[in-house]
Amino acid sequence: GSHDSFSYWVDEKSPVGPDQATAIKRLARISLVRKIMKKWSVTQNLTFKEQLEGGIRYFDLRVSSKPGEIGQEIYFIHGLFGIKVWDGLKEMNRFLEQHPKEVIFLDFNHFYAMDDSHHHFLINRIHSAFESKLCCVECVEYVTLLYMWEKKHQVLIFYHHPLYQAYPFLWPGNKIPAPWANTTNVHKLLQFLETTLGERSRYGTFHVSQAILTPRVKTIARHLIRGLKNTLVHRNLPMILNWVKAQRPGVMGVNIITSDFVELVDFAATVIALNDLLLEEDESAT
């Protein structure tokens, strides 16, 4: 999985998003401030298509309307506005059309400046993009690749808003917990990942391990120009990757792991390779 999967492009010319504090919005009237914000808002370099081609199958999505804009268009957002959600969904669907056995998870977990009409607009967009590829809510343990292939489903949508109840193809957010360490310290992060894996539900949910470090205000203030990648990510990714290599998948093990800048190390290949351990278990059992 990728963290803030859509943030490979943000519009530094657009107004600051409604996910930011009023003080930041005032400051961001200065174009230099928006340039600095971009350095801290971007957590991926690869487009959706490039991420899919690189093995990413879980996408972490935050969305917003543009206050003051006529209509109900919805955009990706992380401090600054990204592309239209509709454009991102179409890009993903093109990949799925070409790869009918691939399955993706889209986790819509933050919504800003959206009333019910915006939600209905977005949900209709999701349905228009994927149609019969959408997998309706089911007991998690039933949703194997074989199940998806037989039904020709390719997309699971998680929607962290009460309106999920009105649509059978929207999975509730509590089916995919993604505990967040909220730390700049890599040792605290790894300890948190271990603890939350130990506490994860044995049955009935997917589980996301967010292998990401989060800058604090003072981190940004000290390293304004360097940005997220040069301040936190480059330095700590090797240690995070070593933790990933030591994991086991399956019940009470890792399920989905997300990272920033997924192409900087062999992140996707390393996570995918963990599945070989499940095959080894099957062989030894037989």
C-alpha cells in the first residue's frame, strides 16, 4: 500500500485545502509558503498507474470539495488540492481492464468540506468508474482471490462515513483499521507497529500497518526547505524495510503495509515476497 497515494501531484497555485488550520490558510496567501507546503504535502512520486505497475494494491485516499467552486466536483487533498477523484478512478480502471485478475483496495478515510450531496456525487462517480468490478460487503474471510475471480470483482471500496450503509458496495471503515503512530522517531514507530499487530482482530477485518513517520510542526520549522523526503523518509526507510522483511503474513501477522515514496527502496517487492512464507506453510502442511 501507499500512504496519501494521490499526493504525487498537488496544485501549489490553488487555495490551501479545508484540511488545514486557519493560520496556515492565511500564511499560504504567500506563494513561497505554498511552495514549502508542497515539499511536505507530497508523499509519493509515482502516479496511480506507475504505483499499480510497481505492485501497489492498497490506496490511502483523502478527498474534498473546493469551497466556493460551482458544482460538486471532488478532489484529492493533502494540504493542497490534487487531481480530480474522477480522473484518478478512470486511470485505475484502465489498469484493471488490462489486468482482469488484479484486485485493488481504495480506502476513502478523510472527507473535507463535503455534505451529503457531495458524498452521493462521489459515490456515484465510484460506481460509474468500476460498475460490476465492485465487490459488495461480505464476510472478510470469504474474500479470497478465487472468490474475486469467480465473481469478476476487482475493487473493494472502504468508505469512512455513515452513508456507506446506503450502498452495498461500500465497506465500512471499521473493516480496515489503520492505527497511526504519529511519531518522527523510527524506534517508536517500529514498537507501535509491533504492539498494534499484537492487538489486531483475529477475524473479521483487514488490517493496515502504517510504516510511516509523521513530521511535527517543529520538524517542518527546522527543515523548511528540505521537505519530508529528505528530512524523514530517506534516512529511516532502510530500518523500516528491515522490519518489513522480518514479518510474517496471515492471521495475527501483517496484512497490508503502507509507506511513503514507495519506489525509493524495494518496498513493494519486499512486501509481496512475504506471501512466499504462506506458500511454504501450505507445502509443509500437505
